[in-house]
Amino acid sequence: MEHVQALRDAFWQALQDRFGDRVVLNGHAHRLANTLNVSFVGKIGADILAQLGDVAASTGSACHSGRIELSPVLAAMGVPERIGRGAIRFSLGRTTTSDEIDHVVTRLAEIVSA
């Protein structure tokens, strides 16, 4: 799991480098080695995810009658709605590569900047 954790941390660093204060880490610094939950500020996670394609990711929000709601977990953590609605949880595995991470960051830049 050290390899997966290193990739997760590199993924987070790449997101910070690319998006700066437009991306926020959700959760504690000590978290599962294979999971990265981030929010894209002012965006809707489900909209980003719909364009991302074949990536192991999910949103924590539910869509009811066309309305996006903040995840109850993020709400309990005190995450503001304008940040939490942009949440995406990425999962990494033992076969995840740094090239795949780079590809996802590039795709996210295309999607979020559009």
C-alpha cells in the first residue's frame, strides 16, 4: 500500500499544482491510502465525472429532481455547499500508474477549464 499511497499523494500534489485554490482536499490528512476525495470549487462533481470517462471515481452527492445536494458526510464535516458540491472521490489500486494519474489530471484540466 505504500506505492498506492505515494501515487495518491502525487495525484493530490498534481491537482494542487494545476488548480491551486480551486481544488480542496476533503477529509483528514491521515486517510485511506487508496482514496483521494477532493472538491473543485464552484463546480458540480457529477458534471465533471460525467465527462471524465473510464476513471475509478464517484461523487458523494445525490441528484434528486435535477437538484444537487451536498453529501451528508461533507455537510457533517462542515464543508460549505459551494465547495462540497464539487466533490469527487478517486480510488487508486495496486495497478494504478503515474501515467494514468497524469492523464486524469490533464483531462480534469480540460473539463474544469471549459
